[in-house]
Amino acid sequence: MRLPSPIRVFERGWLSSNNILLSGGKGTALVDSGYISHAPQTITLLEYALVERKLDWLLNTHCHSDHMGGNAAIQARWTCRTSIPSGEAPLIRVWDERALMLDFADQRAERFRIDDTFEAGEVVSMGGIEWEVIAAPGHDTHAVMFHSPDERLLISGDALWENGFGVVFPQLFGREQALAETRATLETIERLRVKTVIPGHGPAFDGIEPALERAYRRLEGFEQSIERLARHAVKVMLVFALLDKQSMALEALPEYVRTVPILADLNERYLRMTPEALAQYMLADLEKAGALRLQDGMLVPRMGA
């Protein structure tokens, strides 16, 4: 994939978001910092790419743990300016672990400093390129994308991947409109003259029309069945936990399903299974999909962390 020379993408595994480094213009900027357990590797990658330069600016497309989990470590290494979407700032300032999907989803991040915020409609300069900030609610209420009309480039975060988009949680925090927001965000992307997408997960890609077609098809399935969406969401949460922990005892899974708030909430609202039945469903479905394997009584992820 050919990208403009100021842009370098560190494609990560599924536990961390991709990191997008932009050099030139008024300095160096990084979009998204990955998960906390990958922070040492993130810093090593940046040091290698920056050579003798420093990192001047850190930005987040949104503040889920896999996108902002490395912020504190990067700030400690470079004391860079840090900017986040304006809607995320109140949650970060008080460090609301439920709203940030941390303890609520059995995920981790370290508190970090905010220097300023940006919001939809602004234009920011990264790597000598002008980027429009575009609202991208759905996966996260306050998420944004960065769009360069001149380069026909979109840094999409979790709003669009080559094969889908970030999981949607309509039951959380009064967000019954989340699926409608997701559709509106896809329609926004469709109206842009984008040639290349740099997603939050997976490789950069051309051919936005097939990606949008796949995303709309997936969204339609969720719109037709909220239970299908809930089943998808609980499996995503379990795979993320396994990538973080690297393994989990099979016998511990029913208790995990019962005690992790986001899993318990999804189950209570939509699935109404016993913890044992839900654990068995997730195990069977994720084994069949090749996302995990059972080894000596332990659940082990097959996906790259």
C-alpha cells in the first residue's frame, strides 16, 4: 500500500489499535497509542522510526483502551502535547472507568494528561497534511475520523475496517441510537471522495466501496436482530480478554461471564442464559470460528495480540 511519504503505519495485532505516525510540517504526530500491555513495544517502534527526533503530538480517534492505553507511557517518554475528542475529555478528566469501558469490561489503561481537545469541523495539520476532523459516532459516541481531501485519505479509527467496524454497544449509557449512529457514520464516509483508508485495526486498504458494502451488510444483520448483536458483542469481549490475559481456565469461564459487568449486562438484557450456558455457547462458537482453542483445560486465543 503506497501512502504519502510523511505517513507511517504500525499495523498491530487485535489487542492494540494501529499507530499512525506522521512526520513533517510543524513536527511529528501520532494517532492512537495501542493497549497498555503493548506500550513498551509501541515506544520501541516509535524510537526506531523517529531516530533522533522527538514525538511532538499525540492524538486519539477515541478513548477506548486499545487506542489510548499507551498514552501515559508515551507522555512519560516524550512529554508530548496530547489531544483527544472534546466529548471524551470529561470522562478522562475524572477517569470514569465505567464510561471508559475499563473495569466495566475488564480492560486496563493508565491515567494520562490532556493538553487540549478537538472536535468535528476543525482542521488539524499532521505531517504537513491538512485533515478535517469528522464525527464518527456508533462504536463510540465521541469518536472522530481524520480526512484529507487533498490526499483522498481517511484515518477511520473503528468506524470502518476492511471487513466491518468496531463492535457497537447500544444498551450502554442510554445509547439506544448507536446502530442509527453507525449507519449515519457509514453514510458520511460514503459521501467522501476517499481512495485509501487507514483503519484502527487491520491493513490500510483501497477499494472503499466493497468495504462499505460489507459494513452495511453486517449492520443490517444487527439492525434486524439485537440478539445477534449481543451475541457478537459478548464474543468480542471474551476474545479481547483472552488476548490480554493470554489464557483463561475453562472452569473459570462461567464465573467470568457472571461477574464481568458488560457480559452480565448483555446477558441479562438480551440473551437470558445461565452463565454456564453462555460460557458453553461462546466456547463452541469461538472454537468453530478459529478464534480460540482449548488446550489442557485452558482457553487460548488463536488471533494475534
